[in-house]
Amino acid sequence: MLTGRVLALDLGKRRIGLAISDELGITAQGLDTLQRTTIREDLARLASLAQGRNVSLILMGNPLHMSGLDSRQAEYTREFAARLESVTRLPTKFWDERLTSVEAERVLRQSGISIEKRAKAIDRLAAVILLESYLDSLHQ
């Protein structure tokens, strides 16, 4: 059973898509995408967000190849997660993100919004899809 909220991160080199659960762990809401600056600044902003929103778990997309093997980004993601854990003192869980960006792109394309707006929304929507997948697994 969840106590506190789950903060989901879709970690990218330039942006971090963010989503947060409600207190009961039922719904996922997208948050403003974090534009990356420096690793220290990114960690501080995420720690502040987690503390201000009563976060008890950080969920990070696990970037795997379709074969299930680690991608090049996987090691970087694990290193980032370790640093984030040391700053926030919160546990981090990795969740398969293989199709989240593809699904986010499909949803946004079907919505009919412009390519420019789609690019701005994809990271947040990928984080929402990642978090919804995790929350659904808890309630099965």
C-alpha cells in the first residue's frame, strides 16, 4: 500500500518529463516538464518538488531496448537515480518505459495538436503513461 505520492520521471538529456500520483496512488497527473540545466541544479529542483508534494517514491523510466537488454541510457539513468536518492533520501524504483514515448507520440498525434506543441508535451505525457502503468500494476 502506498503512503505518500509517487513522482515519475522520464529522464532525458535536455528535459525531464514529470508526473505525480494522488495520495491514494490511483491517478497520475502531468507536471511541467523540467528543462535541464546542471546536474546539481536538476537534483535540487527535483528534491524540492518531492519534498513539497509529499513524495514517498521516485519512479524512473528504465530505458531498455525492445529486446529487454539495457540501452546506453540505462547506466546514465541508474547513476542519476543514485544521486537523486542521496539528495532526496527517497527510494527509487525503475519501471519499463520501452513504449511510453511511442504511446505518448501516438496519443498526441491523434489529438491533432501542432508538431511544436506536441514536442513540448511528449515528455510530460510519457511520464504520465509510465506512472499510470506502475499504478495499474499495484491494483491488479
